[in-house]
Amino acid sequence: MWQYIKRYAHFAIIAALFMGGEVLMDLIQPGLMRRIVDDGVLGLNNNGVGNMELVWHLGVRMIGMVLIGCCFGSLNNVFVNMVSQNMGNDLRKDTFRKIMTFSFPQIESFGAGSLITRITNDVTQVERLIAQFVRGMVRTVLMTIGSLYFMYTLSPDFAFIVLCALPFIIGTMAFCLRKVNPLFALQQEKLDGVNDVLQEDISAIRIIKACVRETYEKLRFGKANGDLIKTQLKVLLTLAFMGPVVNMLMNLTIAAILWYGARDVLEGTASPGSIMAAITYTTQLLMGIMMLMMLFQNISRGFISWKRLASVLHLKPEIQDGEYADSTAGNGLIEFRDVSFAYPGSNKNVLEHINLTIKPGETVAIMGSTGSGKTTLINLIPRFYDVTEGSVCIDGMDVRDYKVSALRNKVAVALQKSELFSTSIKENIAWGNPDAADEKIENAARIAQAHEFIAPLEQGYDTVVAERGMSLSGGQKQRVALARAVLKESPIMIFDDATSALDLKTEASFYNDLAKTSPHSTKIIVAQRIASVRRANRILILENGTVIAEGTHKDLLKNCAIYQDIYQSQVGDIAPDENKSENELLTQITRNNAAQEKENTVTQSSRTGEGVSTHE
Ligand SMILES: Nc1ncnc2c1ncn2[C@@H]1O[C@H](COP(=O)(O)OP(=O)(O)OP(=O)(O)O)[C@@H](O)[C@H]1O
């Protein structure tokens, strides 16, 4: 934490000096009050004759000191806030930057909700810790020492009484804080839980409504929130006992001083003014101790929050940069050399001994049943994960030897679930290439078949997209994401089911235009549809993490039973004819889909009919 504080240590020192000034003003006042009572009102040094002029004079001095103390206190607040807010700002930025360097498993290990809590609530707790430390701690220490000194000058007995009471007061506070301390950590964990549910529910609000799961989610949120409230109540109950006990001890201390003081006044060894001053000092001192109690609570919470932030800040990113920083050399050769992969925390290989070379400019399609490992395979190219065994090489160099940014500049990725940001369509397309000229952006949109829906919009490319692209249809979102990948002009392009929401004609136009405009890029297409993969130079069939067949569309139609099955189910041919033209094939697939849909509807309505008649 020191590395963050020391950047603003000068503000902290200035704040402490102003606090010293404020405390000094507070400490001088009881002495003036004693003189007003003893000399001004009672005239103890003037045979019982009071002095109103002295009362006025000292009164004005007291008011002046209050005003100066107020200025010092305000300036102290200004500098304390400068330390805490600047430090909080740095912490928030550094934590965010650090999260950006984490691998997916590292992010998953914290959970999105917990990371949000850390960057918001935990940073606020640390800001509070710093503010209270610089303000409250300095004040309490100076006030305690000063009050004890001035009380000692009034009467050593008064100082002795307070010194006797202090261990009981501090002991009570320490006891309660020890009990409550572990609860603070639990409280932050419960807050993580609330944020986890909240962010999951807000991002999945459509499906929650579609499946009418609002009540279930309300209960889930209620449970997480209930857990948080229970923990908070435990904290508050423990602290509720501490306040009154400390208050009682403080009042007993004041009563003891009054009792002692009254006896001294009767014996003539102390003046009424000095008793009043002693009580003011005691109150100031004990109020300071009470403040310390609050301070310790916030300090405990702050340290727990700091630990949670430190566990993010000190975590070493799993994906480390290599030495090689040139993203322009090479032309997109991809090699998987005996690659096996298991997800972190699992000992089951999702990919098994994959050997694969994809030549520059080649288009390779990957098909396979769900869960066969297609996405996992392509995720290894931009190092979203590191291989467990073997190596993935790009242009002859292991991907782990590249600087991560250089590697990722060589690869453009479009995913099935298109992530859009709440900014203009233009900025969304230019996300991977922010300096791109407008013509280039439009050209990329034309290739992605997006221009046709963007151009008629009132604001065209400047139309602002709602959060996560909610204002666009699935197909429109995918086309914007495709344009983004195209604009990157990377030597390697990966499309992971990225055209699944497009109709067959639009998809075919996209791949045709892409082949014309980026003939030298290496393209990997993960898809389930024959129409999407048909034109690829090579098609791989993946099953249980291994490549079980490989060849052109023609080869596979002849030799691969799985591919023949897929073809028949999608095209509807009994005897596949590989010489069909693009248009013929698309028309046949569309007809086949329509026939299948009709068949499904008939089956469903006949079932419903049966249901009704049975019911009747
Ligand atoms: N983050 C993850 N952590 C652990 N296991 C995972 C993770 N992602 C995927 N898997 C597992 O790895 C296997 C392969 O998943 P992958 O997403 O690569 O399949 P896929 O062929 O792309 O499937 P689909 O066609 O359904 O997208 C699956 O069994 C899946 O459960």
C-alpha cells in the first residue's frame, strides 16, 4: 500500500500539519475557559472581584481560535481528500489494468461480481481507511498527548484518573473489534455474492423474462442479499454493544474527575475553572478515543479490502509476453505441433495430440459435434489459453515467444456471440483499428454485408448501439462484428460460428467477397452448416478433441460417412452431388429447411391434436 501512499505523501504531511493546528486550537480553549471562570467571573486572583473586560477579551480570543481551528480543519479535509481520492483513483485504474492482463481462467477464478466489488466497494473502503488514518489517527494521537499534558499541568490526579480509565476503554474496544474483524471479510464475500447474481441477472435479463424465471431469480437474489444482511447485522450487533459500554466508561471517568475535583475545590487546592477545563480535556480526549473506535472499524475493513485488492494486484498474469514484437513479418502460416490441451483445474484432455498445418492464404473449415473442441482449438492461436502439451506456431514461431499484443495483432477473431459496445456503429467496427479512415470502415462493412442495413439508418454509421448491441438484431450484430474482424486486415482470420445468424445467401456473399478482398489471409471457419464450409480449401472433422477426417468438400462427400450424414440432413439429398452450383445448393438447402420445418409443425400440431382429443 505504501507505494500508493508515498505518491501523495506531501499532501498527507500538509494535512497532518493542519490537523496539528486544529488540535492546538482545541487544546488552548479549555485554558482560556478556566481563566474566564476563575479570573473573569469569580475574580479568584482579585479578592473575589470579577473582570468583565477580561471576560470579553478572552471570549473574543476563544471565538478567534474557533474560527482559526475551523479553517485548519477545512484545509485538513481538503488535503486528506486529495490523498485518499487520488490514491483511490490510482488503485482503481491499476486494478482494472491488471484485470485486463489476466487469462480467462484467472478472471473466472475471481468471478465477475467479485472483481466489480473489488474495483468499486473495496477501493472506497481503502480510500476511507486512508482518509480516516490521516485525519482521525493524527487527531486522536495529538489530542490524547496534548490533553494528558494539559490535564497534568492542571492536576496530576486528573491525568492519573484518565490514565486508569484508558486500559478499560481500549480493552473493550479491542475485544469487540477482534470479534468483528473476521466478519468484515465475510461481509465483503457476501457483497461479492450479491454482485455476482446481479450482474449475471442483468446480462441475462432477456432469457430470464423469456423463460419466466423472474420469481426464481428474485429468490436467488433475495438469498444472496439475505446472507449479506445477516452478516451486516452480526457486525452491527457486536458494535452496538461496544458504543454504550465505552460511553458508560467515559461518563464514569468524568464523574470520578468531578468527585475528585469537587473535593479539591472544597479543600481549596483547585479552582472551579480548572475543574471545568479538566472535564473539557477529558471529554475531548475520550471523544478522540471514541473516534479511534470508529477509526479502527474502518481501518480493519480497509485492510481487508486492501488484501482483496492486493490479491488482484499481486497476481502474476498467466499469459506472459514473449520477446518477439513484430506483428508485420510472416504471412499467416499456422502449425499445431502435437498439441494436447486440458482446461485449468481439469485433468481431462479436450484436445489430444493435434498435428495440423494451415498454409498462408488457405481457408480451413472445422466441423464437428458440439463439445468436440472446435472453439478450444482456435482459442489456442491468439493464446486465449496456453497448450498443455506441444506447441502452436505462427510463421514458424511458438505463440508463447510473441509479445501478446503483437500476436493478437496478427489474428482477427469474430465470435458467434458478437460483443458490441454502447458507442456508434462506426466505432464498433473500428474497435480493433481505431485510426481507420471512414472509407475503410465502410468497405469492411460492405464485405461483411453490413452496409446494406447501416446506410438506411437515420444516423448511418454514427448510430449509437445500445448496451451490448441490444438495439440490433442477432444477424446485424454478427455483421458488425464481421466488419470489425475484416477491418483489422490481419494475416489470420478466425470465424467461430460467426455467421450462424446470417441467412445462407448473405453468408455466401460475405465469404465470396472476403475471398476476393483478402485472398492472402489465412482463414479458419468454425461452422455447423455445409453451406458455410463447402468452399473451404480443406475441411477438418473434429470428434472428442481429435481430427478424425480431413479433405475438401468433394473428398469428404466421397469418403467420410459423418460428413455425408451432415450433408444429407442439411441438403436433403439421398445421393449427394458435389457438382451443384452455389445457387442450386443454397436453394436446395433452403427448400430442405422449409420442408423440415413444415414436417416439424405438422408433427407438433398432430401431437397437440392428440393431446386435445385425449383430454376430451
Ligand atoms: N472454460 C472452460 N472450462 C472448462 N471446460 C471447458 C471450458 N470451455 C469449454 N470446455 C469444455 O471443453 C470441451 C470442448 O468445448 P468447445 O467449446 O471447444 O467445443 P465446441 O466444439 O466448440 O462446441 P460448440 O460447437 O458447442 O461450440 C467441452 O466439453 C466443454 O465442456
